[in-house]
Amino acid sequence: MDKRIWAIGGGKGGTGKSFVAANLGLHLASLDREVVLIDADLGAPNLHTLLGIKPSHPDLGDFLTGAVPSLEDAAVETSFRNLRLVKGTENILFVANIAHFRKLRLLRQIRQLPTPNVILDLGTGSSFNTLDFFLSANPGLVVTTPDPTAVENTYLFLKSCIMRVLKLYMDHYKIRDLHQKMLDQIEKNSQSLYSFFKSLMETDRSYGTILYRALRGFRPCLVMNKSRGENDVLLGRSMADVARKYLLIDMKYLGAIPYDKDVQESLRALRPYYPQHRDSPAARAIRQMSEELAYSIEFTLRTPPEIRLPDA
Amino acid sequence: MLKKIEDWNYYELLSVERTASQDEIWEGYQAALSTYKDGSLALYGLVSEAERGLILERLQEAFQTLRDPAKRKEYDLALLRHAPYFPPQAAFRKSVGKLEIEEAPARKSFWARLKRRFVKNP
């Protein structure tokens, strides 16, 4: 089976990105597939806590500072078979604002890891670091919850991803003058993306086509976490449909993870959720999603084009 | 295909294929109604109230047209005149279209065609 880099991201904190990442990793590892979990939440790492592991060295910071030579060396064994973890660092001020060349090195090493499944747990927000990690992965999962704040931030995150993709292509094709035009137009309303492309197609059809193709190559998946009923499940479907129509992206709705109070209990007891609650609706939902992504032929065809980050 | 919301055809509006059955159209309509209903969370922070009203009107129009076979046929023909339609192709062929094969006229063999041409009353 080919290598998969899974990225779990989203616009808002507390939606359950780390929960999804940890349990996805535990599920894949339980199927005898080698997994490396990377806590790429550079500002507030806590993936180790969800796995019931205490912070220790080596961690991501050690790799970034050069204390360990490669990312492979920073991936420590866990008590779970087939699952290794690159812990987030405590030296947050340094890592949260990593230099561009360090980010490129990290991205390169993530691609070079010999493990078939690499899962990136990303941080909140739309910083370039987070967006670049999300865009370099396949599949990219956007985790949201059925709250107005989470919905709003999810659309913002998707918009930021779209603008980052377009910016990277503009830089690559040296059409940087378009960037300011894009910034001016896209902020305004829901139709702004359409208007931008429409005017671009009228003035320069070839670049318009390139950028539109680039946009269509961005194919995130949506996960509705903490759902409390049928309406929340449908909300996820509606959001994916709205994103397809207004943000012009091919977004796939993976499904909903039901709310479970045992998640909180497991966290307090510093025990990972998945091994203890394999038959719970939430664990079943995670299994179903991972199987859909791991085996789906359709998804294999959804591979996004590789985005090359410009050297700063 | 880059399209403005006003340019979406009825099928795109309901997120169904052009070959959709009446049940699928009904389901698509219900899903779209729940997406664009008053106070819908799915539109929060992205779609304005005016746009929502516009889409709801078009949704009604779409459903009224597609649920009526005669109106739907007329609409389909108008769409085809506007642009040709290529149904989506499956990545792998899931099943052989049995119905299609049965309905297709049997192909005559070369000898049968030759015989028909030269023998007056076979």
C-alpha cells in the first residue's frame, strides 16, 4: 500500500483534532499498520496526553534544533504496537515561530519517513505553518463541531487554505501582481471567489485556468465531531455542499463522530480512548472514516498535486 | 466548470445527477431545504440572508420542474441544447448494464447481412 500523510486540522480550538488524530493512529496501528503520529501543533502540543504519555525527550523541538539528526530519530516507541510518536516540544516560543528553512526541512523529512502512515496533528488557526502542513498532506481532514463559532472558523480555515494554494501557484508562475488583487477581492463576500475567477478568466484565461485547476486539486475532507443527533450529521453534509458551491472546492464529507462523555473521562484518567471503548459509536465512526480513506479507490484518485513551497 | 450561483442548473442546485430518480430528487430537495432554511448553521459566516432567499426561491422552482416528468423532459432538452451532457464515469465499471444489453437490437452477422442483400426471399 502506498504512503499516506494524514493531516488533521481545523479553524477552531477544542473541536477534537488531537482526539481524532490519536484515535485514528491507534486504530490504524491496531490493524498492524505502522503509524507515526506527529504533534505538529506548534503552539499548544498535547497529543502525548491523549495517548497517556508523559512529555520527555527526544521531541519535535530536538529535531528542529538539530539535537537529533532526523525525524525518524525523534519518533519514540509507545506502549502500543506499531505506533510511534513525535512529541510536541515544551520550547513553544521557539517552535511556534519556526524559520521557513526549518519548516521546509520538517516537511521534507515527513515525506521521507519510511512509515506507510504518518498522521499530523495540526494546531488551531490559519498561520502559514499550519496551512502548509495541511496542504502538503493527503488526506487532509478538517474537524469541526456543530457550533456557530466552529462553523465560522471552518469556513475561514478553508478560505485561508484556498488563498494559500492560489498564492503558491501565483509565486510558482511568477504572477505575483495577481496576489494583491486576490487579497482585495476575496475578503468581501461569499461570491468573491467566483468574482475573482470570473474577472481573471476575462483578463487572462490561461492563468485563470491554471489557478482554477489548482483550486480544484485542493480536496479536503470534513469531519463533524461531537455530534448529538441527526441534525448535526446533516449539518456536516450541508457544510460540504455549501463549500462546494461557494468556495468552489471539492470537499468530501466523511461523516460525524457522536458525542461521548467517556472521551472526557478517558482524558482525565490519562488513558487513550480507543482501546478502552472499541465498540462505542464514536470509535465505530472513526473506524469507518479511516477505512473509507485508506481503501477507497475514489480517494486514491483524489490525490492533490504536490505543492512546492517557494524557497524564502 | 466555473459558475455563478444564478447559473447553477436545477440538478446542481439539488446536488443530484441528471439521471436522478424521483426519490433522489426528493432527497436532494429535502437536503437542500435543510441547508438553506432560515437560521441554518451551515451558512453561518459565509452566505448572506438575501442570497439565502434567492436560493430558496430557485430551489422551489427546481423541485416543481423536476418532479413533473413532462416539465423535466422539456427542461432537460433545453439544457442539452445549451451544452452537451456527459454522465459521470465510474472509476471502475461496477456492473454490466444488463438492461442496456437486453434492449439493444441483436447485431446481425456478416453472413446474415450478405444473405439479406442478395437473396430476395430468405
